[in-house]
Amino acid sequence: MLITNSTRNDIPEIFRLYKLATDFQKVKFPENQWPEFSHELVVTEVDDNRQFKLLINGEIACVWAITFRDPQIWEEKDNEFSIYIHRIATNPNFRGGNFVAKILDWATDFAKATDKKFIRMDTCGKNDGLIGHYTKSGFEFLGIRKLKNTSDLPVHYHNADVCFFEKKLR
């Protein structure tokens, strides 16, 4: 297993995994799925070294992105001491690998190396199974609420119940 930055050459695979994740969400969670994300968004994340991939035997098993500020989602709790994880998408050939725990281990090392104090993540919709999975993987569940201003966020955040997760670093 290897975790590294995604490259521009990975972008078609990133979008393939997003599509597969969205198709899976449509079946499992018909009330809330990811929208189509912009190509420009992913290119910017790749160019800024904020898009990552987990490789197993040279094949992309999982992708995700990070950001260092997330004010529209985290509102008054947003701060420069956090890493925010977004859009974890798993290759169906590798489902069941508990990649959230592996990403959290990686993010812990990354956060400590960059003097961050929190690793944060959110997900839309009340999904008890996903809440349990994220807490079992090492996140603390902080609760559910609706966001105040979603104007610049992807459509799946609009009027959604948003679940918040955090890991405090020591």
C-alpha cells in the first residue's frame, strides 16, 4: 500500500471513481448523492497537491481531497489548525479495505508534520452505518445540523442534514 499525491494523469480515474461512488450512493442513499464535480476543481486540487490516492499493487484503490479551510461547512468552528477531508471514493475492486482508517492514519501524520491540531470530515444525510464506520475508524461524531449558507457549495449540501466528524491531535 502506498499513499501519494494524485497527478493530472489520474484525473480520468478520479472521475471514474466519483461516478461509481455516485451510482453506489443512488442505490444505498437515494435521498442524497454527490453531484457531478467540476473538472477545474479536481485539476486545482491536483495542482495544489491536495488530491491524494491510495495505491495497492500499482492500482488506485481510493482517492480523496483535502483543504485547509472550510468556512461554509464548518462555519464558526472553521480554523487554520485543521485539515478537512473530502470526497473519499473507493474503487469497487477494493471495497471493504477500511480505507477511512488508513486515510485517518495518513492524515494524522500529515497534520502533525504541518502543525495542525484537528482532522475533520463531513458527510451529508443521516446514515447510521456511515456514522458508525467513521467513528470506528477513529473519528469522533460531533453531531448533525443544517448549514446556514450553502450558496457556494455543491448542491448535495443544500438543505441537507450534515454530519460532522473530528479527530483531535495531541
